[in-house]
Amino acid sequence: MNPKTDEQALKKYLRGYFILFGVQVLGIGLVVGAHQAHMPGMTIGATMALLVASVFGGFILHQVGRKSALNATFLITAFLLMMLMLLTLVAFYDKPLGTIR
Amino acid sequence: MEAVAHAAPHHHTGGHGHEHHHHDPGFWRTYVFSTDHKVVGIQYGVTALLFMLLGFSLMMLMRWSIAYPGQVIPVVGPLLENIFGTDMAARGIMSADLYNSFGAMHGTIMVFLAVVPLATGAFGNYVMPLQIGAPDMAFPRLNMASYHLYFWGGLVLLASFFLPGGSAKSGWTSYSPLATFADGHLINGQTFWIMGMALLITSSLLGSVNIITTIIQMRAPGLTWMRLPFFVWAQFVTAFLLLLAFPPLEAAAFMQLSDNLFGSSVFLPTGLVINGQPAAVSGGGNPLLWQHLFWFLAHPEVYVLILPAMGIVGEIIANNTRKPLWGYKTLVYAVFALGFLSFIVWAHHMYLTGMGTSISTFFQTTTMLISIPSVIILTCLLMSLWGGSIRFNTPMLFALAFLPMFAVGGLTGLPLGFSFSDMHLHDTYYVIAHFHYVVAPGTIFALFAGVYFWFPKATGRMMNEFWGRVHFWLSLIFMNALFLPMFQQGMAGMLRRMYNGGATYAATDTEVGLPASILHLNVNISHAAWFLGIAQIPFIINFFWSIRHGQKVTSDNPWHATTLDWQTPTPPPHGNFIGEVAVHRGPYDYSLPGQQSDFAPQNKA
Amino acid sequence: MDIPYSATPRPDTGLYNAKVGMWLFLASEVMLFGGLFSAYVLLRAGSETGTWPHGLLKVWLGTLNTGVLITSSITVVMAWASLKLGNLAAFKKYMAATLICAAVFLGIKSTEYRDKFTHYEVWLTNGQRMTGHIEGSPWLWNTQTLAAKKIDKLAFLPDANHYALGPIAAAHGAEGAGQGGHFKVEIAVAEIKRLSAFTPAHSPYFAIYFTMTALHALHVLGGALVLAWFLGPGVGGWKKNPELFTNRVEVSGLFWHFVDLVWIVLFPTLYLF
């Protein structure tokens, strides 16, 4: 890749990056604001939105150099992470009948 | 990466003298701080074999305590007293504490310091880049770092033997709260165990990143994915298991470290009582959390142990039957399925922790599912033998023995995968027999096969065939004499991890317990273990003797193999291949009709 | 001997080696922090009512740190983009800004740690619980310290509110009670069942808080050291092989972004919920 030729693409990439930055700043403002206003549901919702925005924004930005091998790796990782968190939690709540805590 | 930065100026100056200078880096850079994947592989191999001998020696001592509890250990007893002190081995008698610390370290050493480094570190490093036609690993310096981290992790674990109170004693599983309270000292064997494991995990992380990157990026032109030798596929999936399964254990290890050093309660429940006293901790933690995070690693780890072994067996069977592997694509898909499923079966180690029925059912189902790809792989390897004109040399004997031995280990695992039968068998010698059949006459036989098979490539000399066969037959006999009776003991209800081999629970006239016939098996098993130790002497001598005095190979390809690892000079020089490598055919073109020779190397147009 | 594709991408995968390696490493890191995060979820789900502390961290400091960290991820991208455009001077400027952000982040984090080490909860034998400070702000005391120092009375400055029990009423012998919550109590050590600073030993919440944030801080520190290397001794790499140097800055930037992302998860989890 010649640094000079894809200057245009770079500019576009940076623009995307600044948009993501703006979204993150807004998102954090929203999360903290909701927390200060004692709206727990809103805090959780805003946090989720912020996370999704960060992950997907980052994902789309890094598509520049990303190829199928890596996408597959990340799908597997995401799946395993879900499994780790979900199954431990289900195992925790799934008590045999008559268990006393 | 770094090597390029150094090599680039050489190209600009263009002098051959510079190149030569680059190739003669002196003793330290050649043997200790080498970045050459072959040297790193041999470093891994020799270190791991030594650790394996150590792990086995610990077990031979423990077998004395099991067979003859409370009796002075002959020959080495006084030595143990000198090394470990009178608390641990008074008058040369193994104490329960010493037994526990040996037991924990036997497991840790065998899994993390011997078998995995040998399978992925040694064979993965030495053979895999050769098989894909690469000049080296993708990150040579990282490769060196991962060996050194492994080595230091091993030293930390070894050093823990000499701490006051001895090494970790809570089993290789290090379950909390036992692991936190097993020792009174603040800096104790468990702390060292965690530190050592952190180094080992980092090492395997760097190693697996390196292996995957190398396979993705450095395949020779024409070596498409479905032309990769089966061994490379096995390494690829293994590296993914190491990459993704190890970190949760690292996280858990940090939290256990916090419990041990800072008095936190991540794994310590409310109302914990230690030695009749309420423990001075906040409580509120969850001991099962440790087990979840530990087995999230440790079950995939089982497949880390077995997959490279299957890869080695596949290579040797194809080569010595002079036939392509039967169902190559099926094998590849089965390895992937195995790797993937291995992540979601972990709680079948925890049926007795009060898990509910629905989650038990889930894990039973996935556990039964995972036997399907395992059986597919074994069937493909078995079918590959059909109609072949088999060469029975030492590597092939070991590879052939792998098949029934692994089958015994695998099939005896099914009753452990069902929660109802596991209730009875859990934590008995049945479990010990099951997983040792998978790992000892299974994986370790495959690793021996690999050592005999690739020895001529690495050294230019063959290992002695006669003594190889002696080693094989004696090992086979004593492995089975060692592990087969354990099934019987386990089914009779004999628990593992008892320093006196279950004598506590012996039947008496008035009490139901373990019958004398079952307890007497302990003596037979111990004898088998010691004879198995003696059976390794031919291998040890053969290995070191053959490096200098073995029969010289007459060609670069003594086994007439097709894969690229045999198309290099012997031993391969720095950079591996002379000239460009291009691949034109699949990995196992043996016995092609209408050809003069019975094999066609992958780089033959 | 050259390692192929260390500077230029391999045509069929479209990637150079270090990029593959870094993404794989990050996948592993996801599982590392994922393990910790699932520990957090499980511990929280299993905690008894009134034992899970919240509201003990300063939200404004956390918000500030979040801002600092996402700003640093902008500057690291700008540093990489400057290299792409061949502007080494701008690279140095942006990289220095990134490092300053990292230092500010770690500085704020360490003052937060110090605050917790001098902030206490005390459980009395009569069942009363208070959070607050000990007069003189000693570090890291606990029940054993009181016995070791042979103290029999503790001058305690309670907070206005307890995280689980609400407003803390002025206890007996309080001086200046009713002055906006700023009062001092003398507690006889014999009445103290348990005393703990907000350290990992206080509760599983603080154990997981310190494990997660310390591990994250180590990542920030490690990342900052690598970035500092490109600015300092490693800058010569630009002259030798600009493409390789740019690639290295790019993968280090990837790591840096990951560290930011982890913080964006940690901040609401530990500070707000």
C-alpha cells in the first residue's frame, strides 16, 4: 500500500472514527446522566447501546483490513464468551428440587 | 517480524559475507536464545521429556505409599527425608502431605509441563512449519519468548517443592477453598503454583498465536487449505483451544491469588469453617465459580492433549500403509467439530456439585455429541489400515497401539459422561484409569511414535530399531498391567487421592468396605508402574546414543514420505528449504497407479 | 532469511502477519476479561441482600477517566494516520498526547485506589454498620490491626449514608451531631466485630473491582510502554522500513483500542450498577 495513493480512503476512515468518538462521548454522557437521575433501567439500556455502538462501530471501521479468517475467529470467541457466561449462570440458578440456600 | 528488520539492511548491502556472519551467531544465540523454530522445538522437546520423567518419578514414589502405606521407601527414602525434611518424610516414610504435594505436582507437571509442550511446543514448532513449507514461524522472537516463559514457569513450579510446607497440595485442579487454606504460610506452594501457571499460560498464549498465524500466513504457494497434512490441521485446532480456553483459568488464577494473598473471598462462601473455627474472611464468594472457570480450560485441555497425538498418528499411518488417509476431509471436519464441542461440555466434571437436572441434561447431551467426532476420527484412522501393505517399524507400532488404547480410554469415558453412572464412579480410580488410558498409552504412545518418526529428520540418524521394539512391547504390556486393574478398583468404589491407597476404607468383619482382593491390586499396579519405569530405560539410552552413534540416514526422506517436512535437507538448515517451494498435490499421494515410485511428494509437479 | 508477509499483506488472506497475530491475541484477551466478567455476574447474582456495595466509587472521576481514555484512542489513530501520510512530526505529537492521556488515566486510577485504602466499613457487635474514615486517615487497617496496635478506642468519622442501610444515625457519644452528617464517634474496640478498609478483603465486590481494574491498569501500562518505545528508542524503525514501522504502530493501536473497549465495559459495571 502506497501511503500517498489512499489518502482519500484514509480521510474517510478518520471521519468514521470521529463519528464513533462522538457517539461514545454522547453515550457516556447519557449513561452517567441516567445514573445521576436515578433511572436504573435507563442506565442499563444506555450502557448496552453504548457497548453495541462501540463494538459495531469498531468492527465496521476495522473492516478495512479484516478478512474472513478473523471474522470467523471473532464469531467463535463471541459464542464461547456467551456460553461461558450463560451456562455458569444457568448452572447457578438450576438447583435440584428441595435445595436450601 | 524482528528478523526482517535485521535482514533488510543485509539485502541493501548485498554482501554474501554479511549473510554468512548472520548465520554464525555463537553458542548462546544458537542453543539458548535461538529464534529458529527447529531449535526452539528441540528445546521444548528435551525439556518436556525431562519433565515427563520427573512427573513419572513422582508417581513411582507415590505408588510405594499406595501399595505399602507407612513403610520406609527403599533406596530413596533417606534422600526424601534430606530434601523435604522430617515433617514431610520422617525416617523415609512418605507423609500424607508429601503424597498430596506429589499428587498435585504429578498432574500439573504431566499436563502443563510435559505432554502439552511436547505435543504443541516440540512437534508443533519443529514439524508444522516444515510441513507447510515455511522458512520459520511467523514471529520467531515470540517463539523464543514462549519457550523461555515455559522454562521459567517450570522452574517456579520446581522451586515450590523446597518452600516451607512444600509445593501445592490441592490436586492439579486446585479447588477452592481447599487451595486457599491447605497451607498455613502466606507465600506457599499454591502461590508458586499460580505464578508458575501464569507464566505457562502466557507461554502457551504466545505459542498458539504464533502457530495459528504461521498456518494462516506462511503456507507455501499452492498449499491450499485442503492440501494441508492432517497433522497441521490438528495443530491448528489445538492452538485455537489453547488460545481461547486458557484465559478464563488465568482470570480465575488471579482471583485465587487475591484470595490467598489479600484475604478476599471470591471463591470462599459465607459461613466457612476451617479446623472448627469460623474463617476470618468476608465470605459471599462462590466455590463453584472456580470449578466452572477451571473446567472451562481443563476440558478443552483434554483435547489439546489428544488432537496433536491424532495428527501424529495420522501422518505415520498414511506413511506406513503407503495409502492416503481414508476420509481426509471427514477427518478435518471431525477435528473442527471436536474442537468446537470441547468448549461446551465442561460441567460434566461437576455433576456432583449439586447441579440441577436441566443443566446436567444439557452437559450430558453435549458430552455424548462429542463422542461422535472422536469415533469418526478413530474410524477413519482404522479404515486407513484396510488393504494397506503395512510396514511394522517402531513408529508404526506405537501409532497402531494408539488406536485400541485410545478406544479403551474413550469408551470408558461414556459412563462418566452420564450423570447417573457418574454418581457412582466420580472421583474413583475408574476416572484415573479412564483418563490415563487416553493420555498415557494414548497420547504418550503417539508422542513416542512421533519421536521415533521425526528423529532421523532432526538428527540425520535413525534410532535403534531393535531397542525401539523392546521399548514398545514392554511399555504396552506394563501400561495395561498398570491401568486395567484400576477400572476394577474404581467400580468397587475405591476413591482417588488417598495416600494409603484406600486402606482407611478396608472391609472388616463388622463393616462393609473395600475387599482385600481390591486392595491387593494396589501392589500389582505398583509393580507394573515400576516395571514401566524400567521399560523406559531402553528409550532414554537409545535417544541419547542415537544422536551421535545411530545409523546414518542415506537420504533426506528415509521413510519415503510425501509431506514437505521430508523434502528438506537433513537436518534442515536455517530457513529450511533450498530454493522456492511450490505445492502441486494433496498430502498423501501414495501408491499412485502408473508411477515408478510408490509415492509422490507434495512439491512434485 | 526473510519472514514473508511481515510488512506487506499476503494476497489471499489480505493480511500481514502482525495483524493476524494481534487479532488472535485480542480474541484471547476477550476470553480473559470475559472470565472475570462472568465471575462478576455470578458473584453478584449470588450475593445476599445488603452485602453488595455500590455507590462507593466517585462517578465523576470514572467519567473523567473514560473521557481521557477515549480521547487517547483518537490520538493513537491520528498518530497512525500521520505515519500513513508520511508525517513523522505529527506522529510524534499525537503519540505524545496518547502517552499523556495514559499517564493521566493511571494517575487518576491510583488516587482512586488510595481513597479506597483509607475508607472503612465497621461492623459493631450490636449489629450496627457504618462506613467512613478513621481519624488520621491510616491505610489498610483491619480488625487484626486494632489488636496488634492495642488500641481500645477508635475515633471514627462516619459517612452520611451507608450503601445498604441508608442514612447513618448519630450514635451515642457523637460530637457535633446534626451538622450535615459531619460528626465523629468514639467506638470502643471491644464493640467492633469487624473492621475493614475497602480492599479486596472487604467483599467479593471489591475483590473483583481490584482484580479487574488492576489487570486493566496493567494493560494500559504495558500498552503505554510499547507506544513509548515507538516514540523513543524505536523511532529509528521509520527510517529503516516505514511500512513495517507503520504496521507496528497500527497493531499497537489495535491493542490500545481494545484496552479502551474493556474500560467502557468496566466503567458502568463497577461504578454505576
